[in-house]
Amino acid sequence: MRIMGLDFGTVTCGVAISDGLLLTAQPVETIRRKHANKLRQTYARIEELIASSEVGRIVVGLPVTLGGDEKERAAACREFAEGLERRTGLEVIMWDERLTTVEAHRILDEAGLDYEKKAEVVDKIAAAIILQNYLDSLSREDPGQPG
């Protein structure tokens, strides 16, 4: 089984998938949509990736403030996660995504990417950071887990 991480935004959804041992998260793609509330194609693409990668669980980033309060966008993320759970039948976990986009930008800045290239990949990098944070928490919780 693998775990999928998602960074759900207004018009994009960054996707990352773990390795089979649940040790590392790899960025996969950024799903783009033309309208914020049109999710059918986003759900369909996620379902394709779940099937092709043998995903058994999904982690969706939850936007929170530095103080731990949910941001305005959190309600949309929760609604998206509920839709995923209904469509896929998989467990969907909400995960604190505090500062993941900032970290993704820092990583891409260090890599020397220009603005356009960063815009293409920042969401899938943020998804990988969200998923890696979740995977790291699994190894801390359960010493029997890989890691």
C-alpha cells in the first residue's frame, strides 16, 4: 500500500505519493482546473492515480494559522476531503500544512528555479512535504513502522 498526499488549492491540487515502504514522499503532478468549484476532473484524475499506484490512504493538507486556528480555506479543504472519501472509499486524513508552501518555495529558490518554473511545481512539492511530514509521524508513533 502507498499513501497519497494532496495540497488542495483554489485552482490547483498538488499530488505526491509515498514509496511502498512508507518512508519517502515523491511529488507526482499538479492537477489544474479552470474553475475553483469544478472538481469532477480533479476527482477523476486522483482516482486514476490511486488505481495505478495502489494507494490505500489519502492525506489532505489542512490550512491553519501559525497559532493553530483553521484558515478560511480549511472548510473547502474539508469538503474536498469528504468528497474524496465518498468517491474512493479510502480513509482521508486531514494534516496540518502550516508553512509547507513557504518551505516548498525555499527549496525551489535554493534550486535556482525562476518564477514560471516554480509556479509549475510548487504545489506538488508542497504535497510531498505534507505527505513526508505525515509519514515521519507514523514512524514516531509506531516503532514497528518502517523508518
